[in-house]
Amino acid sequence: MSEPVRLMRPYMTFEDVEEDFRAVFSSGQFTRGAHVDAFVKDIKHYTGAEHAFLATSATTALWVALKCLGIVAGDEVAVADFSFPATANVVEDLGAIPVFVDVDLDTFNMSPADLAAKITPKIKAVIFVDALGNPTGLHEIQAVCRQHGIPLIEDAACAIGSTERGVRCGGIADITCFSFHPRKLLNTGEGGAITTNRADWADWLRVKLMHGADGMRGLCLDFIDYGYNFRLPELQAIMGRKQLTQLDAIVANRNAVRQAYVEQLAPIGFMPQRIGDDVLHNVQSLVFRVPKNLDRNALVHYLKTKEIETTLGTYCQSGTTYFSKKYADVQPRAMQLEATTITVPCYEGVPVTRVCDEIIRFAQSPGRAKTPSNG
Ligand SMILES: Cc1ncc(COP(=O)(O)O)c(C=O)c1O
């Protein structure tokens, strides 16, 4: 029996971090130490952003970004609809109203035309999502935002290492949020980061992310404001730093794996997410649209019986039970993508031909074609 094929595999071993971990245990400096400082510098250097801050996740990073922009209850925030629901959840949590913007069926990213049609004076920010790590169209959305004077938040949870027009994610939008969850290319267990080029926002973040303290008042911290703690500890910073040095090589390899899948699956009509000519996609997730005549759910189940882990692309946020009940504004293209996309395992050493052969076997076996009754 061949090995099970997992959807994602960590790019790091314990041995990679063991020495530095031991040093942290010896020193007792588990937080706010040299590794955290160095990781922040590394992120700035890598993304080209002027300011960077660490966070416990992309969710907390996005929440803080909205607070930083002054989003309050009753404001509207335009949100790319094809995303993990954390994107809209943070808007909702602040009492603001997510205005779901439909996506392009090929790139899976926010449609500039739909955004332009939905902009009103009530929209106080736009959240562009690099769907599955793909920043295609980010600069175009930025132009729409600039034209209307609306700040642009980039939900780059999946996009560390991706570029558009030669600029890395993190150095493009007004404020960018990353995730370091284990499904992401840079995995710190849980974790995240915020980058911005705005000095005033960086000042706000520096104080707020330090419980509201700014320097010292005698022996004490000087709490000039109230604030929060979403800090990433030293051990996580060690993991992040190690992987950042390998990221470009990992991205190059994932693109080679992607190409092999694209070539093998094209003959049966599997359409990969479209990547712009001026984009380097980190291929955080490799997602295809399944041809109309095939049942995506049945395919995922079939592959599971062959010990190949796959899943849907991502979610139509406006179609979740919560958001569809509350706003009744389901976006049709995002919903179509939720229902018809598949994420396949993509990393160095993945048995591409074995996975593709099973997909092709499924597609070509009699009785697999959808009937009206099976959707
Ligand atoms: C686009 C997007 N935004 C936000 C998140 C939330 O990230 P985290 O798990 O770091 O909070 C995810 C997680 O998958 C995501 O894919």
C-alpha cells in the first residue's frame, strides 16, 4: 500500500530549531526577546514594508488593522467574498457591516467592477483577499480605492512570498495581514503579522500592541492609552525566521509542482486558478475548478478512499449559515467557486502523477458524470 498523501507537510524539522529552542529555555527569555525583534526586522526586509508587527494570527492582525483604521459600529467594509470567514468575521465583530464583493471566476479575487458598483460613502475600508495566496488584481483594486480615497487592507493570510508587479505582498496595500498557521507556507503553529508603510498607523500599532504603553514613567511603563496583547513568543519567532530564509526556494518548488499538475489535468478540463502575467504566486494552495460534469464532493470522497487528502478551494463567506441568514446577500460567483473547486496536495516530493492518475480515473469512470439529481 502506498503512503497516504497529506494536503500539506511542514517545511521544517525539530532539528532546524532545536539549538535556538534550547537557548531560549536556558535563558528564560520566552517573550519580547532577540528572536522576536529579529523576526520583525526580517519581515520588513523581506516584504519591503517600512513597519512590521507580529500578532497571534491573521484574525487578530485583521481585527487590529480595522481598529487602527478607526472602523466602528455601523461603518461598512467591502470584503472579497471568496475567503476563509475570518475575513468577514472581524468586520462583524466590531459591529461594522461587511459588504460582500463578488470575485472573478478565473482569478478567484475581488472583482474591480463589482467593487466599483458597491462603493458608497458608507464604505470606510476595503479588504482585498489574496485568494489561496494569489495577489492577481491587487494593484487594480488599489487604484479603485485610491480613486475613492478609501484605505485598502490586504488579507494576505495565504500570500507570504507572493508578488504583483515585482512588489512583495506586505509592501503594496495600505496595511497587510499575514497568517503563520500550519496550512500556510510560513508556519509558526499559530501566528501572524501586520505590515504598513504609514508612520502614523505604525505609531498607533506600536503603542496599542504594547497594552497602550509608550516608554517609561520612572520605573513604570507609561500607559498613555489602553491597549492589547497579541504578541508572538520567542519560540514561534525562531520557527518563522528559519522558514523565511527558505521561502523563495519553497515558492519556486511549489510552482514547479503546480506546473506538473496543470499539464496532467488540463486534458480532462481541470482549470487552475488564473495567475496574472505580472504575478508570482506562492501556491499556498493549488486549486482547480472541477469541470461542470463532475461532482466535486464525490471526487474528494473518492480520493479519500485512495488515501489522498484534498478539500474545497475556500468559502463563499456570504453563503455561510450565519452571514446568509443575517444579510441575505449571497454572491453567485463566490458560491459557484465554493461548490466546484478542489485543493490538491502541493509540496516538494508529492506524488503528482499518482494523484492525477486517480483524478483522471475518477473523471473517466462510467457513472461519474453528474445527473440533475446529484447536483
Ligand atoms: C484568507 C484568510 N484570512 C484569514 C485567515 C485566518 O488566519 P488565522 O488562522 O491565522 O487566524 C485565513 C485562514 O485560513 C485565511 O485563509
